[in-house]
Amino acid sequence: MSTEKIILGIDPGTTIMGFGLIKIENKQMKFMLMNELMLKKYDDHYVKLKLIFDRTIELIEAYHPDEIAIEAPFFGKNVQSMLKLGRAQGVAIAAGLSRQVPITEYAPKKIKMAITGNGNASKEQVAGMLQNLLKLKSLPKNLDATDGLAAAVCHFYNMGKLDVGKNYTGWSAFVKQNKNRVT
């Protein structure tokens, strides 16, 4: 069994998609990369979705992650915002599934709890803890990148535990676990 693993974490969004990569070597986390895909300048929602899909594929092809951890949409009051966020998450998931990369979804509170011990922590608290854990010299201006990185770190902390979220190893697994969503 290999002792090395790369995890891609994604914080999906239609304004900014944050992402981060960590490498696991001998059960130790090592920071690889964090960045964001800026989508503010695009007016067409479908163009944004294509860019999210394309960037996710580029990350998979460049870094060959063994697994993807993605932040699940949270429930908000604005239904249109939730729909757009769900679509952004869906195209990122589709990109991973198209390359047979296993995907695990985590609720925002679960990610915050894994990183800070507080499910209601602020973005700044999560970023500060990641900076300390991974010995990052600086933090990005927008904290969407650290949110993506946090999903990857959360996945590392939850590896091997039962009930970590929804796992999809391919389209058939997705359909099997989401019969109520597929017709």
C-alpha cells in the first residue's frame, strides 16, 4: 500500500472557486498549493460553470490527486444563490468523476470543526489555523483559497473514519447513492 496520497480540496463558488492541494507522506500533511479561480468578471453563468469544470480538469491532470474533498452547499435563504452554488459544486464533481477520482463531500460546519474545533468558526479563524498547521508564510487576500485547502485538510483528518460524508467513486456510485435525485 502506498504511503503517499494527494488530496485536492475545492470550495465551489460562482464568484470565486477556492482550491488547495496537500500531499500526505507517511501520515504527515505537506502543503502543495492553494489558489482561486476568479469568476467575477464573467456575466454568463454557463461560462462560469464551464470554467469551473475546465479548471478542475486542469488541476487533476497537473497534480493527479488521489481523492477530492469538496465543500457541500449550505442552506441559505436565497434559493437562486443556492441553486447556482449547487451547479458550481456539481460541475466540479462531474470533472472529478470524469477522471475517476473519488470524491467526498463535507458540510461547511464539519470542515470548520475539523480545522478549528468550532463548527461556527470564521473564515479568518480557519485560515489562521491552516497557516499554523501547514506553516504557511502568508495568506491570500481572498480566503476562498484557504476554504478549499481546509476541505483537503478536513478529508485528511477524516480518512479511515466511518460516515465522513458522501463518497462517489464513479457515476454508478453517485446514481446508487442519490436515487431520489436521479430520474
